[in-house]
Amino acid sequence: MTEGVTSGVTILVTVVVTFVIAVVLFKFVWAWVVPDLFPGAVEQGLVAADLTWLASLKLAVLVAVLSGFYPALSEAFKRQ
């Protein structure tokens, strides 16, 4: 029982920390990298040159949820 709670708390902390880091990285790195990588697409309006906070939050949720899979999967395979 204690191992399950410890594992769950570890996964939750990993997801929350990843979420916070991802929000900041997406918001500030997007404006720096995307216009350099895709200048034509930014000019044509196909890709946003600057990411809104809401879009950054949405991407961060995706990354945070995916980051929670790794500890859960590695823990599940250790038990077998």
C-alpha cells in the first residue's frame, strides 16, 4: 500500500513540475525559435509567431500528461 502511494505521489509531482516548466518554455522559446525555423510560414500566417498563454497551457498539459506515463510504465514493468 505504501509503495503505491509513494509511486502515485512521485508521478503527480513529476507531472506538476513538468507542467510548470513546459508552460514557461513553450511561451518564451516559441517566439525565439519558430520564426527562425519557419519564416515563410510565419509570414503567410500559417504558424503563429508568438504563442498565447492559453495555447502554451494546452501544450504544457499534453507534455505533462505524457511525462506521467514514463514513471508509471517503468514502475509497472519493475513489478513483473
